[in-house]
Amino acid sequence: MIGLEHYLILSAIIFSIGLYGLMTLNNGIRLMMCIELMLNAAIINLVAFSAYSHDITGQVFALFVIALAAAEAAIGLAIMLAIYRIRDDIELNEINILRW
Amino acid sequence: MNIGDFAFLIPLLPALAFVITLFFGKRLYSGGALIPIGAIGASFIISLLITINILQNPDQVIHQSVHWFAIFNLGILIDPLAAVMLTMVSFVSLLIHIYAIGYMEHDPAKPRYFAETSLFTAAMLGVVLSDNILQMFIFWELVGLCSYLLIGFWYQKPSAAAAAKKAFLTTRVGDVMFLAGIIILFASLFQAFHGEVPEGVYLLQFSEMFNHIDALAAMNATILGMEVSHLTIIALLFFGGAIGKSGQFPLHVWLPDAMEGPTTVSALIHAATMVTAGVYLVARTFPMFLSAPDALIIVAYLGGFTALFAATMGLVMNDIKRVLAYSTVSQLGYMVLGLGMGAVVGLEAIGVSMFHLINHAFFKALLFLCAGSVIHAIGTQDMRQMGGLLKAMPITAGTMLVASLALAGFGIPGTSIGTSGFFSKDAIIETAFVFGEYSHDWIPYIFAILAALLTSIYIFRLFFMTFTGKSRNNAKAHEAPSIMTVPLLILAVFSLVFGALTLKPFIAFMERTFDNNVISLNIEHLATLGNYDLVLEHGPEPLFILWLPVIVAVAGLLISYLLYYKQVIDVSKVVSRENPVYKLLYNRYYQHKIFTELLATRIVYELISLSADYFDRKFIDTIVDGIGKITMSAGNFMRKIQTGVVQNYVAAVVAGVGLLIILFRLIVEVI
């Protein structure tokens, strides 16, 4: 029998992977994939709690988060593409001309 | 359908004409002159019909009012005072517009000219028929704006631009006083209502103001250790507005300079209509002045002094329009003097004053238009280059003579033979005599008589220098076209007969202004508020007093005749820079030096402005710049935090969340 805690553990593992990636990687695309991972971990949480407490609200909320993630991915990828066209690479830490 | 229902059209038609002429004037005949003429003609007809209506039935004045916002309204009040003023303004404006077709014939900016004069007429009519002081103030400012625009009509000339600016700024001093008066009036009335104004009561309506004169007179304020009632303060501030608009001393300096505009503008705005708005304002709020005799005395003295002061300067000017400008200031002084006599004769004061106002509008507009005709013909304004124009311009010369006789006040006392100026000016001088008789204060009377002598001298000096003697100019003078001479003739007829026909009924009609279905006041009660009694009946004055104004007028004519026609003594000996009196007059009492160089440059600019500038730069700027510098250096330091490395931000976020969790735990445990 798969209980609530299994879902929470899965979600925590995915979230940690995403966070680890965010803190160590440098490539823009990879960073975005890490953010997606963290968002999806949160969605798993939402759905799990929703099913556990028989409340539909969490699932509705999950749909919203998915839509939001899609929008974020679209904009983020567009920015990455634009940067790639100008600089031929997407190492985010190299993009610092507006810094002091 | 009552004719009064069309009253709103009186200012509206010229305002519409303004819009049409401004945008489409170029494509129309003569710069679109016919549209304002038609509109003002219609306004004139409506005004005339309303006046006839009120004349038959002075109790039933026209009063319409609509809610505007809060406790203010927009409205129309046409009582005897407003009715005659409306008729005069629209009539004179109509004639001057017709004349301007000829006068402005060669000007490329005709549409702008006719649009602006049309807007001016609309605004002036609006001033006259306002039923509350706020609305009046709005139109009052609008006529000021039009005056500014029209004085600077030839804005390419630096002197015209400067004159326009001077006129605008000088009258602004008066307007600020007027506005301050309205604010104090409003605050005092609000207090009189204890802050609760019932529905449908509009505080700034004239009727409402007059109903609360008792309350206003009871409120006192201490200024410079003197106990002054609010009523006196308000009346004096209103009079301050009148000083600015009507060119009374010391704010008269703009009016002679205003002659930089086209002559028709001088005739319309700076002789017949706008400058009389100040007199109209005082007449309109006259019940307040009646209860504030201190204010009335100041009105009388200032008017009398201005009448004499301006006349002395009129004696020595060589520019034909400037002579007329000083003459206007002087005659306005007469009107104000007449108003000031209210402390003895009551409402008769506005009667004589308004009578002179109307007559003055006719003959002064005529004088200006004649001068315009002369300028149009020979292309100069300097009287030293004129002369001998009598043969070349008989109609202009004849009408000018009529106007001069009217201004000087020729007539036979005791009969109804005389020019209109004779009846109206004599009425004021006789009222001044009555004033002297009952208050034993003869100063206004002496001012008035002396000014009458000087008036006669300067106007005939102008006439002789312009029309007689040898021509001192090469230009081939010619009579003006009939579109210009016909208005001259019409005005000349009015200058000749209007006074004789209307004197007694006019003054009686004016006295009905404050006794009708809208405003009904107990004048004697108002006088008691000011602690004095009115002289209701004054018998016929001594024969000598009746004849004296005519005697001084004839004396003035003789002096001018001998000096400038016969030239019994060589005038150029008197007129030299060595003669201290001439020098003083020619330099206009050094007003320019006093106002511009001493007051403006030395005191305001060098003393006040420069020290304020120093304080601003050294003290305030240090504080303001210091705050800016601190912020900048703090920002410079703090921005190092923004490394631009994604991992640092993530670490910061994670650390922040961790800190929050710890804090949350701590708080939960403590609770």
C-alpha cells in the first residue's frame, strides 16, 4: 500500500535534486530544467495532499501551477534563445554587463 | 416666451463667433469679420430688448441660476445696472467691429484679431451678467487674458510684447486682491452660516452676500493694531481689483503702455469696456461699500487723485494715443470719485458714476476711433508730425471736435443743451460739491474741478496740434472709407445727445438696481451700519457751482487756443528739458524709475530675490544635495552584493528560507 509519506518522500527527493542542480550548474537550459523539477515536486505534494484529504482544491491548484510552469518555460526559453544568438553560449554567470 | 429666456445667448453668441472665426476665418470675407459682427449684433438686439423690458418694469429683473458644484452656482442676473452695461458694451463693440473692417484692412492676421475681440466681447458680457462673484471673477480673468492677447497683437514688435506683459502682470496685482476678497468673503459667510449651508443657498450670489452684510459688519479683525470689520476688508480688496482693472493710481501704469495694440483695441478694451469693469465691480457690490464708509472715503480720494494726476501727464504727451490713454485714466478717476460720494448721497452715487461710464464709453471710443482714423491716414502717432488735417479729413475732424467738447464738458447749465460729457461730469462734480457741503471735506471737489480744467486744456491741445496749423508731414492724408466714418458719426450723435436725453431717468433707473424681486435692500439701514446718515434730498446748488465746470472748460479751451493755435508765446521755450515741471511731467513723475528701477530692480530683485537665492543655494541646496550624496554612496557600497552569479542568489534564498523556518519554530515554541 502506497501511503502519503511515500509521495512526500518522492517529492522531497525530486525537490532536492532540483535544488542541487540549481546550486551547482551553470548552463541556462539546465537551470531551467532544475526549476521545472522543483515545481513538479511541489505539484506532487499538492496532488498527494488533495487525494489524502479528499479535497479537490489541491488538484485544481496543480493545474494552475502547470500552466504557470509552461508559461515560464516559454518565456525563459525565448530569452535563452535570444542570448544564444548574441553570445553563442548560455553560461549565465558570464552574462553580467549590467552588473556594477 | 419671455425675452429673458434668451439672455444666455448674449455671451454665448460672441463666444461661438470666436471659435468659428479662429478656425475658419481665413477662408471667409475680410478675415471672418462678419461672423463676430453678426453675433454681437444679435447680442445687442437681445440686450436692448431686455433693457426696454426692464425699463418698463424695473421690479422684475431677470435671474436664472443653475447648480454648478458644492455650494456654487452659475447664473444670470440682469438688473438695471447690468442691463445698461450690457447694451452699452454690445453696442460699442458692434460699432468698433464694423470700424475694424476698414482699420485692419491691410493686416494679414485679421482672423486672429476678430476672434480675439469676439472672445473679449463674450467675456465682458459675461462679467456684466454674472449673478455671483465667483463666476464674475472667472470672466474677469478672461477679459484680462484677452486684453493681454490684443495688446500684444503685433507681438513681433518688442515694445508691444513688453506692454502686454506689463498690462497682464500689473492687473494681476489687483486680481490677486480681488481673489483674496472673495476668499475672505466666502470664509466669513461660511462662518455666518455656522458651517451649515442649507440646500439651494449659494453663498457667493450677490443677493446672498447682500443679505448678510449685517453679519459681515459685525465680524472684526485686528490689522496693525486697528480694529477693522470684515466688511471693510472685503470692500477694500474688491476695490483693489478695481484699481488694477480700471487703471487707478498706483496700478495705472499699464494703461498708457497698452496703447501698443491696434487703435480699435484701445477704443474697445482700454477706453469703453474692460477698464470700466472695475467701476462696474464696485457699483455691483455697492451695498457692501455703503456699509463700510472707511472704504468709500479711500475710493473717493483715490479716484479724485487719479483724475488730477493722470490729467497732468496728459498735458505733455506727444503721442496722440497716450494723451487719450491718460485721459481715460483721468475719466475713470472721475467715475471712481463718483462712487466714493456714496457716503453722502447713497445710491445716487452709482447713478452718476454709471452715467459717466456710459457717456464716457461713447465719446472716448469716438476719440480713439478718430485718432485711429488719423493714424490710418498718415501712419504716425506723433502729434508733432501732424497738423492741418482739418481740410483733408473733415468728417474725422468734425467728430473729433464733438468728442472733445463732450470730454471737456461743454453745455449750458440749467437747460438740456449740452454734450453728454457735460451732463455726466457735471453730475459727478456737483455730487462732489454736495459731499463737501455735508461732510466738510472739500478735497474731492477740488480734485474734480482742477482735473476738469486740465482735461479741457489737454484735449484741445490734441485737437489743435492734430487738425489745425500747417501740415508737418509729407504723407498725403485722405478721409477714411465710409465703413470707418459711419461708426464715427453714430458715436458722435450719441456723444452729443445721449446725456441730454437721459440724465434724470437714467439715475433714477440705476437706483432701482438694489430694489427689485431678487435684491431688495434697505439702504438707510446699510448707512446706519456704517454710523452715518444719508442725505436724501439736496436742493439746487448755487448758480456759481453749476457754472464753474463750464467756466473751467472754456478757460481750458482758451488756454489751448492761445498756446497752440495763436501761439501767443513760444511753447517750445516752456517745453524744454530745463523746465523742472515739464521734465517731471514728461518723465511721468518718474514712475518708471520708481516702479521698475527702485521697486523692481533694487528692492525686489537685488534685496529680496538675491538674498533668497543665496539662502537657497547655500543652505537649502546643501541639505538637499547632502541627502542625495548620502544615498548615492550608500548605493555604491550596497550594490556589490549583486554579484550576478546565479548560485549566490540561490544560496541566499535557501539560507533565507532556512532562517524563516528556524524563526517560525522558535516563535511557535515560545507561544
